[in-house]
Amino acid sequence: MVRAAIVGYGNIGKASYEALEAAKDMEIAGVVLRDKTKAQEKGVPAGATVVEDIRELNSVDVALLCIPSLSVPNANEKNAAAHLLALGINTIDSFDVHGDAMLNLCEKLDTAGKKHNSVAIIGAGWDPGIDSMIRGIFEFSAPRGLTYTNFGPGMSMGHTVAVKAIEGVKNALSVTVPLGQGLHRRMVYIELHAGHEFSEVSARIKKDPYFVKDETHVMQVEDVSALQDMGHGVHMERKGVSGAADNQLFTFDMRINNPALTAQIMVAAARASLRQGAGCYTLPEIPIAHMLPVTREELIRRFV
Amino acid sequence: MVRAAIVGYGNIGKASYEALEAAKDMEIAGVVLRDKTKAQEKGVPAGATVVEDIRELNSVDVALLCIPSLSVPNANEKNAAAHLLALGINTIDSFDVHGDAMLNLCEKLDTAGKKHNSVAIIGAGWDPGIDSMIRGIFEFSAPRGLTYTNFGPGMSMGHTVAVKAIEGVKNALSVTVPLGQGLHRRMVYIELHAGHEFSEVSARIKKDPYFVKDETHVMQVEDVSALQDMGHGVHMERKGVSGAADNQLFTFDMRINNPALTAQIMVAAARASLRQGAGCYTLPEIPIAHMLPVTREELIRRFV
């Protein structure tokens, strides 16, 4: 059995609990909260062990970091990945900032993991995550060509947080709608703080770096919470060339509950972490077989 | 540069040549034929080195086995995978018999590879191959549920060969048509040998083990070659559960030139073979990153 700790208990933490409970080869070591008196309010099941320091839990193999992305690399956060790796605990996160931030995190955790003989798997969600794997499969199958990743329709966490930070916004929801070729429309629904003019707030949103490059529509509503659902999706497509054959067409499409899928992928990565050498990995660097609870014989019979 | 030999020069051999030529990190060591006087007739490019024994080629890292599937494990075939592994040459095949045959091949080549410090990658095509990877991603993303693999429309090599072996058949083409839920219709087009009754030949085809379980339609045509095209496809779907969230929906679809895709995947596997420890692997056991000609930094920037 793989013993996993859940660090943080928002949407992803709750979904991780459910995914771990459903996995026959995994065991929940406990839930780590900043303030364990809040366990009930956060919805942690009554039977769960709740601690404020992961070292209070027995023999944790791996920690699922269900904390905000920006806390994962933050040295001031006591549950940051590097600190847990230093305790010899593998870490799984769904860090979602592409590019330099991902590269920097990877280098930092690779060093920490190699020093303390532990394994970090980063970006273990759906994008980055399984979409990254699919982009890789698409490209080695048809190395010349174009891949488009089209998100939604679904709530964008990043854009929603960005809108909420804008002056005059009381509550917000930003929905991403795919327009094709990797272009997206942003549908922004806001509640206003008293004393603010809608047209001015709307103009501020459209000028925000998160929105300035995309077609953005802002609408005022009475109750943002009435619009929220956790469904999301992606439509990926590649048209390319294999050898000398043009017009090789590939598509990958999914319609999913966002936190449930993210948590499920983190659980699969937790399993895989025990089969990697010390260091840091992204999903395309891990064999798919390691993410499944199967022997080689089962793998070949059921999947190959 | 990875130096690759092409063993056999049918559709897959020719497509492998094209895929290797297009790959900047690969070099063609030469083409291995049973009878090298047939090189021109088979369409081997004039500039290529052609030999009858792979040992005549300089420093071959990896051999692409573009020979019939059943020759790959055949000890009497001098280019069988195990014989080349014994020479210290990695082997890539697109062996396509699922189940026991694949398991047996894997065990045998694992032993040969470990003994001679070489690597075999088996079933490196699209099914088995990238479809196997996708089935794995689908299942770790939603562990409870059903996956269906729907093939076609496109020519089935295995079924076409089976029809050609039936008494009275002069030439044949068997096209696979998807009916959904992994069920398939077989459309069989045949030219008859003189003196044979269509109804009798048709009845024999429908009773053949390759066809007896599927809805099969047999039609007589004047010229089978006029119907042939190398296009094929697959539509895979999974509906399943991530954690406690039902109705997670995934689809993967492709429309492709069959030998070109198979060869391109074999070339990617050839690249990956140099990054594995000795032994035998199927595609879900290999990190996707190893199949791409990228550094870790490029991988993270472009795919993650």
C-alpha cells in the first residue's frame, strides 16, 4: 500500500480524498491543515487523521499538495514541495504556471529530491499534465505540423482570481470558451461593490494583462454563485506529417469535472512516484504504466 | 546521431526510410534485404547502402524490423528480434498480435536484451502502440468505467491476409468499419479464381475464425487494386469515474496513413530505445519525453 497525505483541503483536497479512498493500492495517512480546528468546516471526513505538521503522521510515502499553485515553490510556506522533499517525502502537485516558472520549479525540486532521495512530480493535472502527454504523442506521431489546444467551455481559476482582484469587483466568474486554433473568448460575470460604475469596472477588466489579448465580454449579475459549475473540457487537435505523408489528423477531447480529474491524476502520479529514481519529473517524463496499478502481465493483456 | 538500419522494405520499410530521412537526429545505416538484387524493384532509393546481413553495416544502434509480424519472434528468421539483440543491436517492431503472443515475445526479448545489453521495443505502432498509451491515460484518469476502441474505416492487414488464404480467392481486400462500442463490420472485396462459385467462397470466408464473430459482407469485384487506399483511423472513447465524479468523458480520434504513422512511431521508439536500460518494453512503459528529440528545457517549454 502507498501511504499518501493530503496537504490542504479545498476542492482538490476533497477530490483527492475521494480518489484515494477509491484506489485499492492507496491508503490515506492523514490530512494536513494549517489550522486543524477548521477540519469540520472544510468538510474533512470525521474519521480522518488531521494534523498541522506532516511529521506527526506515520510513514508518509507521498504528499498530495492540494494548496494554491503559488505556494508550491514558496520557501516561506512550510508545506512547500522542497521542504517536504527534505523530509524524504515524495511530493505531487498540479502546479499550473507554464514556461519559466515550471522550469524553475523543476530544477529546484530536482536538486532537493536528489539531495534527500525523494521524488517530486510537478504539473500533475490535466493541463499541464495529461494534455502535455497528448501533445507529446501527437508530435512524435507527426513531427511536422500544428497542434492547437482549445480549452472549455469551463471556469478558469486563474482568470477568475484575476478579476476578483480588480477594484470594484465583489465576486466574479471567468468562463473560457474555445474559438478554435487555440483562441479563446472570456465571458466574465461579476457582482459589483456598492458605489462602483459597471462601465468603469468592465473597462478595467478588459485592460488587465489576463484579458487584454482575448475577446472579453463582461456582464453584471446578481449572484455569481448561481452560475458556478465545476465542469470543464479541452479539444486538442493536430494536423501534421508522418514521414512523407501529409494530412495526418489527430484529436483528443474531454468533458470532465475539473477538480475530480486533477485529483485523480495526482493520485496516479503518487503511485508512479514510488517507481522513479530521486529527482523531479513532469508527466511526459514518466511511463504511463507506472501510473496504473497493474503488473506487466496485466498491462500487456489489458492495455497493449 | 542515432544510426538505424531498416530490415525489410515493404510499405513500412519504405515509410521508415522517409521518416528517418526527415528526422534530424537520425541517420540511415542501411537497408537489410534477404536478396539485395531486389533493391531497385522494391523501391530502395539508389543512394542507400543495401546488405543481406546486418553485420555488414557499420555501427548500427537500432534496427527497425519492417518484416511480417510473425517473423519477429521466429527463431528460424535470421533477422528475428532475438538474433539482432544478441548482436547488441536494439530492435523496434510493430508486432501486432495482442495477448499471449505479445506477452511471450516480451518475456523472450527481455531475457535476450538483458543478456546482451540491448533494448527491444515491441508493438511500436498505433494499435498496439499509441492506442495502448491512450488506453492507459484514459484509465488512470477515470479508473472505473468502460473504454471502447473503434477501428476504421480502413484496410485490415490481418483480415486481408486471412481472406487471401481461402480457397478460390485470387485477390482480396478486407475493410474494417466501426459500428460503435468496439464492434466492427467487415467489408470483404474479392477477385475469384476461375472455376470457383462466389456463394461457396463467400460462405468459407464467413466461417473463417477471423470473420465468424463479426457482421461480414463479401462482394465480388473485378479489380481489388482499384479499391485500395492506405488511410485508416480509430475512434477511442471512455466514460468513467474520477474519484467520486461520474460522467468523465474522453475521446481520441485519428485519421491517418497507416504505414506512414506506424513507421513514424517506430522511428520515435528507435530514438527512445537508446535511453532505456537493457530489456524489453512496450510503449506504455516508455516515457513520452524519450520519444521526442528534445532536451528537458524544450520539453517543458513546448509540451508541459
